[in-house]
Amino acid sequence: MATYTGAGRMVAHNMVTTQFELDGYRVVRTLGVVRGITVRSRSIFGTIGAGLQTLIGGNITLLTNLCEKTRAEAFDLMLQHAGELGANAVVGARYDATEVMQGVTEVLAYGTAVVVEPAR
């Protein structure tokens, strides 16, 4: 029998894949596209700090951390959206990013919310 999550609950991270099927499970219902959107800007201090890091070269840790936090937030919002629909998995997960204006970026995490059950 399929297991449904309650409203407001998140799909577990291990139940998300970029594939269109989840190994060991079969899709019993497709609930539709889900998304999580986060819009972030760099602070003036972050911009100056990142500029200084570019002088040294290598990984720009200030921007790496900002990007990672932004993607994680968008991902979690997508999982919450899927949980609200009653999904217990998300397939075909993807990210997209768009610069809305200079220094302001939208990060979108999206996929297809599904209900899965263990394959027999």
C-alpha cells in the first residue's frame, strides 16, 4: 500500500532523484510538478569579500557558501511542496538559476511529485 505524507511534511531527501524512476520502487501516482523558489542578493560586504578573494584566486568561498545555502533552501521548499500534495518521492529533480537583476539571483528547484511503493 502507498504511504502518504501529511500536509506540511517534507519528502525525505533519499526519496529524490534526477532520474525518472526511483530504484526499488514503482510509481503508483503522479501528482504533478513541484517547485521551490528562492531569490537572494549579495550584501555589500559579501561582494567586497568575494572581490578580495578573486585577487588570491581559487575557490570563492563566500559565494560558494551563498550558492549552497540558496540551493538547499530551494530544494527544501520543493520537498515541502511535494509533501503538501501527498507525495512521498520526487523524480526528475532539477535546478535552474536566473539573474533577476544585477546581484539578485533566483534559484528554482523543481521536479515531479509522485507516490511510490516498494517494487515487488
